[in-house]
Amino acid sequence: MRYTLFDNQRDVIILLARILLMILFVMSGWSKLTGFDGTVDYLASLGAPLPAVAAAVAVVMEFFVAIILILGFYTRPLAFLFALFVIGTAVIGHPFWNMVDPAKAANTVQFFKNMSIVGGLLLLSVTGAGRFSVDGR
């Protein structure tokens, strides 16, 4: 009874959560797709293994899979896969443990923001997409 508001709006809240979790990735993925060579160069500068392959994976995950998650299609497995992807990007892109300030401070925040996103993705992998989704139909 205490949570009636949330229970009654569960599917709307899950839809909003999917959109809010993925909108950053759609925008970032589009940028990587339209500036693919720059993405490859950037990943090479970070020391990412196989930067061209890593860039392609980033585009697929951040643009295409993010859109699929917004639509709520194969939500549980894709949200879990996306969580693993975000952990990987945090480790490669924000290795604060190898840095000194001020870069360390900025990358510590970015790393833990990624971990917060992972938390949301793991929750989505457990709750599913809700009624307002392809999965819900």
C-alpha cells in the first residue's frame, strides 16, 4: 500500500528509466559513428586493443543496442551485456588508479558514474522492459 504510486506507474517509470539510461549512449554512439576515424584514433591513444574493432563494438553498443534497449527488445540479456560493456569502457577510458591530480579526480568521478550506470543496467536486466516495450507485447 505504501508504494501504490510506484506500483501504478511501474511501466511508465521503467520506460523513462530505459530512455534516461540510454540517451547519453545514443548521442555518443552517433558521434562515434559519424566520426569513426577519430574514434579509432582516440581508442588507439588510450591503448585499447584492436582500436578499429573496439570502435566498431562501441558504435554497435552505444548506438544500435542503446536504441534497441530504448525500444525494449531483448531487454534483459542486452542490459546485462551493456553493463559488461560499460565496465570495460570504465576500465579502459577512466583508469584513475594510474593518474595524478587533476586528471585523477576527474576520472575517478567518471569511473564511478559509469559504475552507477552499470547499477541501473543490472536492475533493468532483472526487472525487464515493462509493458511499454517490444518485449511487453
